[in-house]
Amino acid sequence: MSSSAENPTLTTEITKPSTEIATETAQSAKKINLKTSDDQIFEVEESVAMEFATVKSFFEDAPSSTDTVPLPNVPAKPFSQVIEFCKEQIKFKANPDETEKKKSNSEFVKEKTNEDLVEMIPVANYLEIKDLLDVLNQAVADRIQNRSVEYVRSFFGIDNDFTSEEEALLREEHAWAFEDVDED
Amino acid sequence: MNANSLIRKTRRKKLKTGKETDCGGKSISNLPEEVLEHIVSFLPIQEAIRTSIISKKWLNLWKSTPNLTFYGGYSPKRKLFMDFVERVLVLRGPSNIEKFRLLCEAKDDQSRIGTWISAAVNRNVKDVYLGLSDFESSFVFPRCLFNCKTLTEFEIDMLFTLKLPSSISLPCLKILNLRQVTFINDQSTQQLFSLPNLVELEIYECNWKNLVWVTICAPKLQQLAIYESHESTPANSGGCHVRIFRTHLAYFRCWGTLSNEFCLDESSVVETYISLLSDSDRQRETACRSYKLLEGISSVKTLYLTIDVVDVCFLPLFP
């Protein structure tokens, strides 16, 4: 199923008129095709693809490769959001401004649902995008703060693999961490 | 094969194999422990511990969390708090501690708190904050704290005497913030102010009464802020003579009645904020010291001066 045409945000890049590409320098115009686990093909600018350490290594080993790079563990939905993040990051590489970068990062996570964030973490980890992983991990930590154990499980979609006896024992053993030690 | 090419080979393999290997996957449950540990490390320590009940994989994640912040320890929950800190330090794993921040009433627990600080130093702590109150006279810190090889940021806030060992070695310390402490002797205080890699030094409402001559000579110092304490100093007590020597500051702030004398010697400064307050008992002294201070910064680029001194002699000439 090659369904990249189904996604309007992707087609704009793919169907970019060739004349326009020709006016750009060869370096900046270079595009790389990346294929997600659900067989969508993303054509991204080389500078964006090089943000993914995993992909970068691939091209360091085979610089002239024109193959489509398979990303077997990356589904299209979180991947398109990861690309969105990396495009923003590149702007700050050319023009470093820590305050603006922080603002942009917090805007990025603010508008994402819990599910979006949780889905992006494995992708950021797999592609080895350290900055994104930091941003995502901080964001999910903020969202699970002051929440019950049950909430955190459903937030991450984690199955409780403790038996009820085991959990009761653990809660007893960790009772000290559930006591409120702060001032009221 | 070097490490880099090994990493690259692993990455290539990651791209070629379609299987969900241990290096990634569709869901959070397949994530490697390091990533989950990273998430947990952003939580306050108490919440980090609570994640151990989530599932078997999460049971021990909190034990490697590097940031330990303990604020509390006021009655009536003081005992609970102190036991909590101790449990965390005993039960956590052998991994490094980055931040150790402790705010509590010390009371009779000096040696206990000292042990906690030593534990943090043994785990290569980088950032230490100690806000201690409610104990008798001076607090004796473990020697290792002032000989910690990894410490880069250090803040002490306590209304008591700061006992320092005779030899101090903090080779990585960049930021030092001393609040409300009473210094004891010239030599050890001077060592603390003249560390080789110190970049920022703030001395906030500290008591200089035991000091006579101190030189601040830190070759990498860029920011220096001194706020004198509000306590009025008896007339003609002289105060401490503080010489800022061979230091090239980007930022210098001095606030107070100049009950101590501050002068810059063979030093330069770019941006300076000086706020001089009047002390009716020592107007003449304040005026003379203001003159000396301003004379030393004559090469300043930007000067913000607030003067509340009646008997100002005259301002030195600025080129």
C-alpha cells in the first residue's frame, strides 16, 4: 500500500514543480525518501533526515545511495509529527535562540494529545533524535505528575502485570513514599 | 572496529530488520529501560518512587533517578520527612546523583545530614543546594563536600557560621552562592572565593564580622554580586577589607552601606550596579569607601549608581 498521495501534506512536497527545485542549490534541494512501517513514503529534505541519527549513519556508510530508506519500526502518524518538530529545530540551528527554541518546543508539545506524545517517544528513540526525546519525556512527566498509579497506566497503555496480592504487598512496602511529607 | 562504526552497524541493522527489536517499537512497553528511566527522572523523587507500582518493568526505575530534591522537614512532619530522605538514599541504586537539594530544619540531626551529603559526594554530585535552619551555633559539613571533584554548582543558605576545612579543592565549581552565612576566617574564605574555575559568585547578606583581609582572585570569574547584610555594624568596627584582584568581570553588583571595604585592584568590569545606602553612624566611612570603590571601577562601560549617602565626598573622575 503506497498511500503517500492520500496525505495532502505529503503531496505538496512530492509534486513540487521541478523548475522550482532547479532554482535552488543542489545541496538544499536534495530529498530523501523514507518508508514507514505502514508503507507510506515520505520525501523529506536531506537536512531534516540528517536530524535522525539512525538515518544519518545509513548515508554515512553509503553516501551515494538513492534507495528509499526503510523505517520498519516507525508508523506514519507519529513520524509526520516528528518531521514537523525537526523542521522547526533546523531553523534554530541556523539561528540559535534558546528562549525562542524553548517557546517553540513547548508550543509543539502543548498542542499534542497524550496519545500523540506516547506514540512519538518510541519513534524519537528509534531514530535517535535526542532533543525531541528530551522534550517528549519532560512533557509526559509533566502530564503524569500528581496523578494516580491507575491514571499513569492508562496514560501509557501499560498492563498491570502484578497480581492483586503482589500489588497490595508493594503498596504496603512503599507506603512511606505515599505518605505526604510536605507541609499542608 | 571502533565504537562509532559499531554503532553505525547497529543502526544499519535497525533499518534492515523489520522486527520490533529491543531498540524501539510501536508502543511504550517496548521501550528500553533508559528511556523510561529518563521519563521518571523528570518527576519529583516522591512521585518517581510511586511509579514502581505501575508494572514489573517500572519497579526499579526510580532507583537511578539522578535529581534528588528534598524540601520540607518542618514540624509536625519533620520525622516523616527525615526518614523519607534517609530511605531514598539507602534504597536508591549505585547510579550517580546530579542534583542534591535539601531544605530542612537541622536540629539535632547534624551528623545524619552530614552523612547524606557525603553520600551525594560519593555519587559524584554536580549541583548541591543546602538550606538549613534551626540548629545550635555552627554546622560542620563533611570535609569531602569541600573537596568534591565533580561539584559545579553550590548554594548554601543558613543563618549560621560556615566552618570550612583548612584546605579546599573544588576544581569544577562554576557557580557559588552563599546566603546569610557567617564567615569564620580570612584564609579559608579566601580559598573559597578564589577557586580556579569559578564563573559566578554571589554573596548575599552574609556576615563578614570575623574577617579582616580577604582577596577575591578567581581568574575565570565573570559575575560577582555582593549584598551586605541589613544588620547595622557598630561604628569604627572597620569591617573586612575585600580586595577584588586581577579579575575581569562582565557583571558586578554591590549593595549596602559599605560596612566592609570593597576595592578593585588590577581588575576590570563591564557592567556595574552599585547601590549605596546610608548608615547615620558611619556616614563619613561610607563616603570614603564609596570613593575608593568607584575609583577602582573607572574603566567601567556601563554604571548604574544609586546613592543614598548624605556625606558624599566627591565622585572620582571617569575618563
